[in-house]
Amino acid sequence: MANANSFIKYISKSDILKIIVATTLFFVIVQSIRITLLMNDEPTTFYDTHVWNNIGITSTFSSWISHFWSILTFMFAEDNFWQVVGNMIWLWVFGSVLEDLKGSYRVLPVYLVGGFFSAFIFILLGTILKPTEISFYAGAMPSIMAVAVATIVYKPNYQFWFLFGKGIPVWVFGIVYFILQLITIQAYNLQNLSLMLGAILVGIGYNFGFGFIFDKMTIWFKQLGNYFENNRNFVNNKDGYHFSTSKTLKADTSNMDMILDKINSKGIDALTSKEKSILESFSKK
């Protein structure tokens, strides 16, 4: 039981880990069903028709409504192991910036809203255009692209440091990711491109005009995470930490723990100048 509690606490600290775990488990479950059907001599069309086609979104409202849950499942559905690995690496590249600068519970709201909004545009366009063939999509691309755009717009010059002390700004990774997604699009039509457009709009909206929506979701996810972490009925103080009311804060272990908790909760940008000086002086020791 202790190990289970420790695992839940560890996962609850990072939205990136939550998404990686959810995507991996979903992939394992779906592929297990596929392998089981093949072992029972079921044709591959049976899996496609009754499993895969029900967890991805389709391009018209009439075709989608019969499996409406796919507006959530499609963003966790991947049919290739290496695609899962690649997508999760890209999620870490962009999501880690948001978690580092803004704190925990910031990535999942963008990931989910990016997926929902992109799917809505995809289905809406299909319903209006009424294509002769029903398009289908499953994958994490729209959600990850929303996180990528939100990160790049928020802090484009945030640098990843590699060998020889050379830093690469995150916007460079954004360009590479965008080009790779364009290359891998199977059909260049308005509906497939609308998935990217929806994600881009969500990433921009995260920084301009609609940030309050994501902040509300962050608060809700914090309360939910706190419930699972300590198993109390959403008992949580407003910010999740307390600071000394004395005018001068000493750089002792207690204060450092509280400052580190604040960084984990809201990101390093949330520190006051006094807290940053405490952190700097403590690091020198």
C-alpha cells in the first residue's frame, strides 16, 4: 500500500508523467486486444471496425456521435510503439518548460483543451463540407502541438543546454516539430490541417485572452491531485504552502523547503526577489 501511495504521489507531481502513463497504458490495452483477436483468428478488419475506429474521431457529426467518447480517447490513441515514444519525447521537450517556469498542473489543461478544440474544428468542418469519404484521425499530435505553441509563445528563448555549453532555444524545436508533422500528414486536406490550426489557436489563447480557463482547470486538477495524494477531502490551502510572516526570511532548511514547494507549485517565475536571493545564497552554501 505504501508503494502504491508513493507511486500516486510521484505521478501527481507532473502532468507530463500522467500523460505518458495514460498513453502507454492505453497503447498496451488496445494492442493486447488486437493480439488477442489475431490469436483467435479474427480478421484484422474486425479489430479496425470494432476497436480502432471507435477510439478515433471521424469527420462528420453524424458518424462521430455513435462513438462520442472518442473526443477524449483519440488524443491518447497511437497504433505504433515508436510513435508513442517520439510523441512523449516531444511532449517532454515542450511540457517541461511550462512545468519549470509555471509549476505543476499546467500541461494537462493545455493538452486536453488542445485535443478537444482541434477535434471540434475537425468534426465541424466535415459536417459543413460533407466529404464523400469520411476522414478518421487518432493521435496525440493536436494536443502536443497546443502545448508546443503555448510554450513557444510564452517563453520562445528558453534554452536547452547540450554539449559544449551551447544552448538551443525552444522555438527551434518548435519549428522542427511543426515541419515533421507536416511531412507525416497522410493527406493534405483542409480537415487534417484544421487539427493543427485548432492546436495553434489554443496555444495562442493560453497566453492571450483565455488564460483564465486554463488557470481554473489548473486549480481543479490541483485539488484533485491533492485528494489522491493525501486522501483528504480536497483539504488544501490556497497556494499549497506557507511562508514566515517575519520581515526577514532566513535561508534555513525550513524556508528552503517552502521555496522549493512554491517552485514546484507555481514555477520559478513566481518567486519574489527576496525568495530568489535566499535561493541563490543557499545554493552557494
